[in-house]
Amino acid sequence: MNYGILGAIVFVLGVYAIYRVLTSGATTGTKAIWCIVILLLPVIGFIAWLVAGPK
């Protein structure tokens, strides 16, 4: 398996999640926490945001 493609997919999903967080109606503190989680734990953070993130 080509890990470069997998890394690119994780990167794109992370950027998408952060964009959605920043454009959501959530409070600034909530946005900051979600962005930190997504940046520090890319795969787990994205999945957590997908399940429980701001709608």
C-alpha cells in the first residue's frame, strides 16, 4: 500500500474537518478545542469530530 496516498487522504480530511469547525456556529473555545484535537490526533480526532462534533 502506498502510504503517501493514505497520508494525503488523512491530510485532506483533517483540513476539511478544521474548515467545518471554523465555519460552524460553535463558541470560540469549542472551535479551538476541536482544532487542537484534530491537529494532534489526526485520524482519531477526525473520527471523534465526525461522531460528536459541532453540527
